[in-house]
Amino acid sequence: MNKRSPRRFLLVGLAAVSIGLLAGCSTPKVEQYAQEKPVLDLTQYFNGRLDAYGIFTDRSGAVVKRFTVVMDCQWSGNEGTLDEDFTYSDGSKQRRVWRLTRLGDGRFTGRADDVEGVAQGEVRGNAFHWTYTLNLPVDGRVVAVQFDDWMYLMNDKVMLNKASMRKWGIELGEVTLSFVKR
């Protein structure tokens, strides 16, 4: 018997376990929600005035900050503006203006002044998934944080949002948010 056989067996086994672990860490695909109802029309839901209520939690699940958002949203053709005014539990305020573009086939892009590059998103069924890098103010400095953002339409008035925040692949925490259309 070749002396390398046990070593090769061990390497192949470790590779198989590694692939299995990586596959287990993968995120859901937006396509799996294609048949879910009610169907989300992003241009219809994010049109008009909305209120949102949310929390930031750290990786242990502890609530770090609560916030509310008042959103004024409008679309002109394939171009949308989501004007968000945040009020945080510590009394601080922030404004973000998203400029969205509908590309077709359920795909969207988004830009905002504190977003690096272009956010990429896709709608299927009742779900919207998008990813982007947000520059967040933290303790007097700005930190670029990757967001993996999921929204689920519950009915014509309510949408739930859950976003994980990562830096260098390390989970920092989550944002949980509920939108209520007026």
C-alpha cells in the first residue's frame, strides 16, 4: 500500500468537510420566494409616505439602538427616490436619500451618499434581497460595513426587513425593521 494513501484520504476528507461547512453557511436565494404571496411590487410599495420602526442588535442579540424612520418615496418611470429621516433612541438624527433604478426582470440598483458603489437588488414573489456597503459613523469615525438585506411583504401595508452587517466577513450584528405604509 502506498504510504501517501492515508494522507490523501485525510486531505480529501478535510476538503469535503470544508465544502460542506461553506455550503451550510450560504444565504438563501431570492428565487426560492418566487411563489410567495402577496407579490411585492417595489415601485408600488415604496411610493408615498411610510413609517418604519427598527432596532440594531449586536452579534450576541442585545439591542444596541432603537430608531424610527419617516420615508417619503416617489417614482418617475424606472427611477425612484426614497427619502429617509431617521430618529435614534439617543436623540440623534440622520438622513439618507436612496436613488433606485428598476432594471427589469425584478432587478434594481440603488445609490445613496453614504453607500459605497452601487447596491444590487432583486425582487421575487414577496421578497426583496439586496446587498451594499454602507459607511456608518461609529465613535467619531466612519466604518464601511457590508449589508445583506432582506425584505418580506406581509400585506399591502406591512413589510418586514432583516439585514445582517459584516466587516471583513465577520458578523457585527443585525438590523430588524418593520415598514408601515400610511
